[in-house]
Amino acid sequence: MMNAVTLSLLMVAGALWAQQPYDILLKGGHLLDAKNKINGRRDVAIKAGRVAAVAPDIAAAQARKVIDVTGCYVTPGLIDLHAHVFSGTNGGQLSGGNASIHPDDFALRTGVTTVVDAGSSGRHNFEVFKKTVIERSRTRVLVFLNIGGVGMPGDAQEQNVADMDAKAAGALALANKDTIVGIKVAHYRGPDWTPVERGVEAGTIAKIPVMVDFGEFRPERPFQDLVLKKLRPGDIYTHAYYVPVPWLDDNGKLLPYVFEARKRGIIFDVGHGGAAFEFRQAVPAVKQGFPPDSISTDIHSGSINSGMKDQLNVMSKFLNMGMTIEDVVMRSSWNPAKIIHREQIGHLSVGAIADIAVLKIEKGTYGFVDSFGARMDGTQRLINEMTISSGHVAFDLNGRARERWDKLGKYQALGEPWWDWSRGAGKPMPLSQ
């Protein structure tokens, strides 16, 4: 039986535990938060899945779990604006023979807490996507609904203009405002503008942006007209650094129209993918003052195993092109959040959902490969030390949130439900909360 002294000590410990206001305290890190214009040392405290405090020094005694992140960058959870995570109704096959990947298989380990599926589903199979992937994922999944009714099952069906119903797509987006954040137009090879026009019509109905993958480049519908005439301010062109996009003149100088397009509000997204990012397009553009508005992967079974690899690898490429860590993080967090009008994420304001990446820059000699198989040498790369999603530790590369084994005695299975996802914590916090 428990004696009176032991019972008293346990009661005191319980009372002190209850008084601790924070579940997790990230201590000693360098915070990068573009929305709040913070670039410096800050501690970040988390309570009940949200950011509870941000300050230069928060006492360790105030938190149940203190995690030392000295020497690391603490950033908002990364947002991948262009991913493919729907297995589809045909076994996951996408155009070009690639396949979607389940979001939890790649996202959280790279600091990505939100992925936006870029058109893998259309109005005919969105509900299947929602039930089989979105509602079952620990990664937050948002959607660009394909203007084609069946999404991306392969070339023949994606050319079916008759199945591109703008009113029906717009209505479905309005009925699913929590998940559908945009309309996707992709892979069309015809000479007309019909898919783009219907995509814009659907986006106008639902008051959401359109993302366009231009597909085959044809003289009947020049790219310049897409970004200067067809798209609205706030609409997105993905695959910005794809060589067929006419950006450079014969002397390697950016053509003036790209600056005009950005000035009128067109968003330029990386959408690296397996075939749509080339250094000979990206490096001159960045050097001449045309960085991407958002950094994204176009991740699928092909790109994850080729030059693209993951979000951090794509971000590292831009670091080695001369962009700052602050800029690269902003274009992978706060900028994407604004582009899809989900300002609840992408920052670490007090009260925000606690989606956090803890990153480090490694120095050394590294090689980075583009979609055409060319290498760029670099001296730095980003790695992810830890991911916190909705206030729970979802990935921990070096066990920073853990106790040493030789200090635990006869330890059993560890983990506590208020901070550790491995013990069965819930799904990502809905943005509507």
C-alpha cells in the first residue's frame, strides 16, 4: 500500500504538473516567421495544439516537455503547394506513368505539415479522395480540384473537353470550402483555350485561384497570353522554370513580359516534378530578380526518386542559387498560405495552429540535379530535425524530444498523448477551428 509520505509527494507533484501552462517548449532556436517579421532567437511554447507564447526567453519550468533546439531554425510547418497524393480510382496511375504517394509517407519527415494535391482528383472522384486519403491522413491535405471530371487518370481522358464542367466544379468547390482551395488545369494538348477558360470560370464561381500546368506548348495559344490575358490576378502558373516556357532571349536575359505578368498579380510556382525544372532556366531567373512566389515539389513516384527528391532538396537548390534562408522559408510557408487563402497556417503567431518545422543547414559539398539530369554543385543543404503537427511531435530525427535510455531504468513504451503522435494523437487540426 502507498504510505502517507509517498501519497503526499505524488499529490504535490500532480499539483505542480497541473500548474505548468505549456505542453511543449522549443527552447533556444532561431525563429523565422515572415508574417510576423521575426528573424532571431525566440522560444516557442505550445498548449492544446496551438502556439501559446513566443518570447526571447520562456522559463523551462513552465512546460511539461522542454526540447532544446539550439543551433536550429524554427519555422512554420512547410506547405507544399503542388503534390500528388490521391491513389485514384485506377490504382494511383497519373499521366506519364507516375503514381501518387500517400502524404504520410513523405511529408512530415521533411517538415511539411500541409500538402495541396494539384489536380489528381476531379468532381467524379473527389469524394473517394476525401474518404480514403484526406480524412485518414496525419498530414493536412488540401485540394486543387481538376477541371477534368476524373482528375489525372491518363492522357486520353484528360483531353476530354466535354467532361470539363465549370459550373459543376465551382459548385463542388463551394460545397467543400474546408478542403478545396483552387482549380487545376493540366496536360491539355489541344490548340484552344477551353480548359483554361473553364478553369477560370469555375474559380470565379467559387472565388478561389486557378493553377495551370500548361501542358503542350502550341503557337495557337502562346504562353504569354496565358499569363497576360487569360489568368486573373492571384491565379498560379506552376512549372515556372520549365525550359519550354519562353522566359529568356538569345542572350539569356529575361523577357520583359514575365515582370509584367507578375506585376498584374500572376503567381509563379516552382512545381519541380520529374520533368519541369531546369537550372538553365532557374539560375538566370533568380540572378535577374525573378525568384518563385512559392516553392513546391510536384511530388509523385517518379520525382521523389529522381532530381526533385523532396521539399527540402528543392529549397536547398534555391539556397545555393543565392536566396537567403529567410526568403526560401517564406516561399515555402507564409507565401503558399496566402496564395490559397489559408492564413490560419504558415506562421507562428500566438493562437495559431502549432505546425512547426525545426530545420538545420548543413555545410559541405553537395550536388543537386534538375529534371533534365544536369547537376548543380552547392555548399549547403537543409535537413529537418523535427516536425510538430497540430502541437504533436510527428517526426524527430535525433530524438530531441526523448530521454536517454540509461536514465530511464526499466523503461516501458514511452510517449505521452498531449505531445507525442506515436501514442495515437489525433489528426491535424481543422483550419475552421
